[in-house]
Amino acid sequence: MALSARDGQLFWRSEIGGELSASPVADESTIYVASETTDADGKRSVSSGSLRALGRDGGVTKWLTPIVKPLRGALTLSGERLFAGGTDGRAYAFDKRTGGVLWSIPFASPFSGQPVAANGRVYFGSEDGTLLALDESTGKLLWRFKTKGAIRGPVAVAQGRVFFGSADAYIYAVDAKNGRQDWRKRTGAGVEAVVLSGESLLVASLDNFAYLLNLKGSVLWKRLLPGRISAQPLALQEAALFTPLSSSTAVVLALKDGKQVNALPTGEEMTSSAAPIVVGDSVFVTTEHGFVAFSRPNDASVKKPLQ
């Protein structure tokens, strides 16, 4: 469905042929949606994936591509290509204009994260703890790096390095050219989200702590939050928004020192790993049964809290 960012009113609703199986993605004219069908008893079918393109104006289906197994995690756009990983361990590239499969490469373990495309490469993290670097055009495997835990969050790419977290509780930095490890930093539990913020790396961990590291791996600060953090934090000007699981309050920390500068009550628990997003002048946070919208800060100072 499509809602107005200003007041939450329904624009349109569209049938997607089953349950949503991966986070959708959109461009200027189209929304790309992955789904899986269910049987009459409500159980997931053994082979039930599909990918479709919906027009942004009215939700009309432009094309539909059946897939042997459902896609998981999140879809990613890069130019005319759409990337996704499947429960059958296949990494996919689709033509976003037609839905045609450009390449499909099988690997040993399922995917449930978000591919990231950068500098002609696309990075996939798998459930067996392997980070894969593939050529964006051909799907050719360029290198792989093995950790001891699942890699589910998106990577960050900067200064010739790839930064990512693993369920083995480490944050990693590897060379983007060959996948060789540059450094790693241990946290207290699995790491499912990292995001670049200027010359620093924001990290959300299941140990209930938020971290800020420099790109050499040194911890600049860490702050205890009221719940585990699986969602990617949202950097807003000089602050960052975190959405701890099982908490009913989103937390805003200053990037400079990690001190809390605001708390945003959501009215009910946050149980999703969906990241907060900005649409226009609003910040949207996913809760157990819907969305909550907050006004976006209108200047670069964290001294003025979100309303």
C-alpha cells in the first residue's frame, strides 16, 4: 500500500500475490516488491517466490517474475539493475525495466540480508558468515571473506575498504580489492547494522550498545540503550536515531560524544529490524503494528530536539 507521508492517508492498495518476503525498494516511477505465496493452511509453500514492479502512481503491476524460492532481506537498486538474495542461496541480478534475470549465481548458504552495490561490485552477506564480492555486470565471484556468524546487515564502503558486522560479535574492515582483513573489533554480541557517518562508522549491536568507531577501528564512544539493536541507525545531521527492540522509545544520540539528546515515544514496542527512514519533512519509525511519524530537525543543531 502507499500512504501520504504528510498525514498517513491511503493513496492506493495493491495485491502482491502473497506475503512480503523482502524489504521493497523504489525509484522515481516504480516500486519493486518481492513476495512468497502461502497454502490454504497459512503455511509457507516450498517454492513460492515472485518479484514484481508496481507503478508509483496507482500500484498497477508493470511486470511479474516468478522465482523458484523466495527472496529475503532487502532489494537493492543500482542503475538499471535490481539485486537480491534468495533462500536457496542464489544471488540475483534483474533488469529493473523488464524483470528479466541478468544473472543468477548459486552459493552454499541462504541469503537474508541487503546487497550493497558500489564501484562496479555488489556485496552479499550470507547466513554461513561469508561476505561475497561479485562483479555487478556479470555476477563473477571476485573474492570471499569468511566469518563465524551470519552477515545480515548492509555493508558500508569507504576509502577502499568494506565495513560490516557479523553475528560472531565482530565488526570487520576488509580491502575492497581483494577481501583481505584490515582490522576487526569485538563487541558484546552479534552486529547486524553498520552505517557510515562522515569519517566515522555507526554500529548497532545486539549487546544493547551503540558504538561510534573511526575508520581505523578505534572506538570513539559507546552508549547503553534500552534494548538490543538490529535495525540500521539513521544519521540525522549531527545526531543518530536508534530503535532498540522491545522498547517503546526511539533514542537520539549526539554523534560528537554519544550523549542522549532526545527520546521519541512510539506508543508501542518496536519489534522490527526495519530501519527508520526520512520522507520529506518526516522521520518514520516502524512499530509492532504500524508506523509513527516524527518531524525532521530543520537545522544542523542537535540542541533543538525532534518534535
